[in-house]
Amino acid sequence: MSSPTLEVEQYLGELRDTKNLATALKVSRDYILAMKHHGFRMPGGKATLRMAHHFIANCDDFMVRERRPASPQPPAASSDTPRERPLKRDRHTP
């Protein structure tokens, strides 16, 4: 039977891809992508929780800003508005 300390070490040392790392850290995938953009290295596209915690703790100037809300889209044309059909381009034979 393994000790709890050994299980924690295995959990922290397990290599994870971006999606699994985000799930384990309870953040969005975009947060991990922001970390990578800021210099977080994921050799082979994988990193450990220990690497992520180390990066977050030691990189003082890393912070993620909330996204601005998207600008409202113009209302779509209503269904009773007549629309012009696109012209068909017929192939002409010589």
C-alpha cells in the first residue's frame, strides 16, 4: 500500500495536456493559453501541476484580465423583409 505523500507526489508530477491541466487547476483553457503566451513552457505540449504552480507563484507580472463583453450584434433582418436572390451564374457552352 502506498503512502498518501507518495500519491500526492504522483498526482503533482503527472504530465497533463492543456485541457487536463486547466481542469486540474480549476481554470479555463484560455487561462493556460495566457500562461503559455506569457512564457509558461510546456515541452511536448504537456506540463505538471507542480510546473504550473511554480510558474504562477514566481511570475509576478502574470495576470489575466477578464474579457470585455462582446459588442452587440446588429439585429438580423426579419423574415418578412424581401431579399434579393443571388444571381445564378450559368455555364456557357461555346
